[in-house]
Amino acid sequence: MFNSIGLPVIVLGGMAIFFGIVLTYASKKFAVEVDPRITDIRDILPGANCGGCGYAGCDALAEAIVRGDAPISGCPVGGAELAEKIAKLMGVEADSAERQVARVICCGDSENAMEKYEYYGIKDCKAAEMLAGGSKSCRYGCTGFGTCVRECPFDAIHIVNGVAVVDEEKCTACKKCIAVCPKGIIELVPISKKVRVLCRNQDKGKATMQACKVGCIACQKCVKACRFDAIKVENNVAKIDYSKCVNCMMCAEVCPTKTIYANFAERKKAFINDDKCIGCTICSKNCNFGAIEGELKGKHKVLEDKCVGCAQCFEKCPKDAIEMR
């Protein structure tokens, strides 16, 4: 009886103990050390695994941040508050980079862009692009069949009157729309930069106007109007350097074809608080529009009809005596 029951129990028990010892040793000997920061960062990430950061999920982003391949502010869902927490865990300062949003560099909608043929094929931008660059006369413009719309997991882009338009409140800068656009006319820009050139047409002015009523004709008026050297005409199309742009909107004011967009309702004016102003004249010296008057050690005043809201005086004032309203 013992041989039929006891012996197998002893043998199996011995084997269990032996393999347990071997596995314990192996787990310690061949263990892959995991940086505790990866786990800590993963714990404070939202856990949605939405892919908005450009990585496969929150685990992948946490690993990339620790490796230094992704920025501290890599999670578009968590925002600045989450970036601060991650920065503390990493022992660095929070990434000061501003939130980015996608923007479609085209305003050639069905009312302004000319058509060279009627398209009856698959409602897909890549498919339409294969037929002479799409139905629009402008070979650089938005095809308008919504490949980017279907790709966006956040419902942040829609086709409006034949052109893709981004909902900046929903956009997480995941770049998925950028990756699928066959025209390459979607790019990321800082959300605070409200002025935008909505054209990529590199043809000369006459050819551009024959294709689209709101195309850039490279007239250089925007370049001459900008006091900050923030806009250039390259390859027959205006381009804004957002590292220099201060949202003064002067380029949009003078653009004859309205290719350059700016929401003038958002333009603010500077206001000087007399109680704080010490008359140092720093504000007037930094105003490129002659919109501030006042003598040294005297109270200064903003000339509202000249102020364009560039905020240079606001940024330079040493006494915080200027507000933007």
C-alpha cells in the first residue's frame, strides 16, 4: 500500500521542492531589473492606452520617458499637471514645451477651389490622389475625402465644405492624421499661435489664383507688415516662424487673398496700471508700433488705435504694470 501511494507522494514532493529551488534561483540569477521609475510613472499615467502620445500604450510611454526618448510632457491627456508629477519622479524640471495641436494648411473649400474633373471613385484621399493628384485644380490642396477623419481616434477632425478642419479642443497631437494625409498638409503647431497661413501651393501667383481664390500669391505684403521677422515667402508661399510670431496679426490684416487667417476678435490691447508704472520707458522702447507714449519717470499711456496686441510691453515691464485685455 505504501509503495503504491506513499512513494509517488514522496517522489512528487521531492520534485516539487527541487524545481521550486531551481526556479527561485533562476528568478534571482536571471532577473531583468526594471527601473522603479517606469513603474512609478506608469502608475500616475491615465491608463487609457489611447495612443495619443504616439506610443503603443501607457507602459510604452513610461519606458520611453525613462529612456529619454519621450518628453516629460509626452501624455497629451494628462497635460501640464501630469507633466509636473512626472518631472518630480524623474528629478528634472517639467518640460516647458507648449501643447501642440494639428492644423490643416489649406482653406481651399468647395467655394474657393476650382475642380478639374468630377470624381466618382472611392471616397478616400489616397485613392483620389492617384488620379492626377485629386479632383481639385490645386495639386497641393486638401482632397477632402476624410481619410484623416477616419484615422483620428478622438473625433478631432472633420470635413467642412470640402476641407478638413481640426477641433483643437479635442486634438491630442497624436500625429495619426499627419501620417495618413497624402498631401502632407497637416502639421503640429503651438496652440497659442492663432495666426496661420492656410496654403501650401508652391506655384506662381497667376497659376495659384487660377486654381484657388484664397491661395497664397507670394505678394510679400505679409513679410513687409511683420515687425518681428516672423514670416517669409519660400517657394512662392508664405510661412510663419512660430518661434518669432507674437500674434500681432498684421500679416493677416494685409493679406489680399485672405490666405492668412487670424481671429481678430481674440486680439487684445495693452493696458497700463498707473499705480504700478514708474515711467522707466522700457515698454515704449520695446513697442514696434509706436503705441505707447510717455516721458521718463512719468506715467505712460497706450494708444489703443495703434496697439496690435503683440504683448512685447507686457513681457518686458519690470513692475508688472501692464495687462493684456
